[in-house]
Amino acid sequence: MTSARTLPVSPADPSGRRAGTDEGGGTSRRLPVPDWLWAALLALAVSGFGIGGAQPWRDELASWNAATRGTGELVDMLGHVDAVSGLYYLLLHGWVSVFGDSTAMLRLPSALAMAGAAAFAVLTARTLFDRRTAVFTGLLFAFVPAVSRYGQEARSYAFVVLAVSAATWLLLRALERPAPRRWAPYALAVAAAGLFHVVSLLFLLPHALIVLLRWWHDRRGRTVVAFAVTVTAALLPVIPLVLLGQRQVGRQIGWIKTPHLRSVADLWGNLFGSPTIGLALAAVVLLPLAWSRGRRPAVELVLAGAAPIAAAWVVSQGSTSYFMDRYLLFTLPAWVVLAAAGLAALRPYRAGALALAALILLGLPDQRQMRTEWARVGLDGEAAARVIAEGYRPGDGFVPVRGADRVYMVDFQVEYFLPHRVRLRDVFAERSAVDGDDLFPKECEQPVRCLGSTQRVWVVTWSGTKNPYHKLPKDQAEALASHYRVAESRSVRGLSVSLLERVK
């Protein structure tokens, strides 16, 4: 019969292992196995597998569009839109200038960030529990589908997970032996988390609660003061970003709906990239609370995982909602460590290992699905670009569906895959996105005047209809219909590509 053992909690050195001991309790004469290193390499290998397979979706293409601008152009854009992603865009800008902008290269920084997050999750597990829990954490973290999902996405979320994971472990180190040299790196991690995504600062709520719980236990008042001073200093560089982001919030996330109680259940499955894995982990994350010696670290991890979700739900009842699974992805390491502690505490030991293997196998279908070509988009921008490239002539114009549908970034979907030799004139762009310091161009108020002498125009809009101007703004459709005839029209997955020729 499977039973549980008491979760060990013992003094740990800064690396998160019990100083001077091996697993049997004797003195170790060998250098400790760097569990954080193999865990990072495993997470990198899993996240990197098939990293360039799925076509990039619109948020990734927004990252590409921003990162491939000049540094000054990018900074100017951030003053008007996407300021909260500014640090990530600047980092990606430097990366692509060296390694190029292929799909795999755009996503590789995120895979590296997830590898770093895995390392800090293992160090946290070793600090709070034991080596067996650390090993289970490294294995489980690497194979959670959401780790691959966001480790293969050209957005900032993996970096947020890295920063918060680092901050959690650095906080534990500082609480063990408070000193300025331990609080300083914690401040850097807090600042990095806020600069990569301001919503992630919700993790400071459980961190403050952990500090208060430790203070209640040992009554070291200076620790509370040190934490408060450190967080205040860390937030100073984030304040301008918060103020700027507030001016842009309506445009950035105004579409997110106010959450209901049922939204919490939906978020839980999405948080792990698999409803199946979410349910399975829900069955084990509370196990450590059942054992007295492991209860304190388990409570701290529950706070780290649950408090930001609860806070985001409450705050989102106001005028702006922040309740999105990817915005709260930074809570995932806490849940993984907690689940690993529950599995590692099962007896016989083989039961925990088998349960871990079962969890990994349960996630494999979702791992495979997210690596398919159409996992993230329902349209084939690459095929549309191929059609245009095959029939391209210098001087051709380009009219993608924008207007009310510009948020779908059909123009980016096509432009990303166009070869460099294809240089289309954006017919209805009165001012380019770069000149307007925006992600999108400013479109002509009088489309007829913007046609100029363009002889041929490629129109890309949604498929599913014979109308080549489907979903184009009415004035743009009328201007094209009155001056051009449809020479050819082809449909690819989700898109219609039509070549228009000017009427003599």
C-alpha cells in the first residue's frame, strides 16, 4: 500500500543543498551533482525540440516587427504602444541583429529563459525540501506542456518566469542569512520581473507574506525592514514603466473580459498547457500540506502559487482585467515544486517515480500538438507569401485586411515570409508604422488618392468567400473595385490572395 513519508526540512547552503551531507546523512567527499545544471539542459532540450515548426502567431510577429526596427525607431514606438514589452523587445532586437530572425532564432531566447527558470525551480526545491524533490522538480518542470509552449514563443513570458523563479530562490537565501550581498540580487530579480511584465509584480504579495510568516517564527524585525527597503529600491526603475503602461492599457489589454469564478478553473488548465496535466497536478499539489515537517515550505509555495492568481482575479473586477493564464505563468514553478514534493514523499519510492512518469506521459499528446505547423495560427501566411513571390513584379502594391481586423496582423503574417527581393508598396498606408511610431501604419482617410499610379495590387484578406475585398473597409473596397479588375485569385489556408490589375 502506498503511503507517505515526512518531508525533510533542513538547513541548506546557498546552492539549496544540505551542507556537508549526502542523501544518507553522512559526510560527502564528492562534489555535489549540479542538479540545477542538468535540469536546465533538459528543459532547454525539450523546449528546443521542434522550436521552428509551428508558424509564428500574431503576438510573436509583433515581437518580430518591433525587434527588427532600428534602436531609435523601437524606442520611439515604445512611447506610444507596447511599453510594457520594451525590455524584451530591446533584448530581442540585440539578439536578432546577431543571430537573424528565423522562427527558431526568434524563439530560442525564450527556451534559454525557461532553462534558467528550471534551474532556479530545482534550487528552490532543494532549499525547501530534499534532493529527491529537486530531481522530481527538474524532470516535471521540463515536461510540463506550458514550459515548451512558452519556451517556444517569441514573447516575454519565459523571461518573467525566469525572473520570478530567481527572485523566489534569492528571497529564501536572504531569509536564511540576511545580508546586503543577498538582498541585492533579489532586488535585481524583482526589477527584472517588473520590467519584463508589470503584472508579474503580484508575486511580491506572497513574498511579503512569506517574510511575515518567517518573522512571526523568529521575530527578526530587521528582516522585514530589509525586505521593504529592497523592494522599494527594486521598484524605482519600474515606476516609469507602470505610469507609461497605464496610458496605453486600454489599447493593449482592453479586450480581456472581467473574470468569473469559473474563469479560475479555465485558467488552471491553461496554466499548464494541458487540462489533463492541470487536473493531475491538482491531485498532488496539496499532498505536502499533510505532513507536519513539510508544512511550512508547502504553505509558502501555496502562497507563491495561489496569492497572485487570487489577487489578479480581485483586481480584474475593476475597469481593467489582467486575468490571463500567460500573465500568471510565473506561478507555474511554485506549483511544480509543490507537486514534486508530494510525489517525492510517496512510499514506496517507486510509487512516486511511477506517478511522475505517468504525468510526463500524459502530457506527450499536448507536447506533440503544440509543435504542429498550425498549432498557433489558423491561416497560412507562408503560403500566401509564396503566391505573391511567384507572381511579383517590381512596383506591385499590397493591401492586407486591416481596419477593424488589424489586430489579427494579417500584414505581418505575410510580410514575415516574403523574400527580401519582394518589396511591396503598402497602398493604403498614408504613414508607415515606423514613421508613425506605432505597430500599425496610419491608413488613408481618402483611399482613392492613395492608389497613385500603382498598376498591380496584391490583396490579402480572409478566405471563405468569393469576394476578393471581404472584410476590407468599405471605402478601400470601393476604391479598388472602381480602378482595378481581378486578374487571379487563390485561396490558401484561412486567406484569400488576389492579384488586381489596373483598368486601362
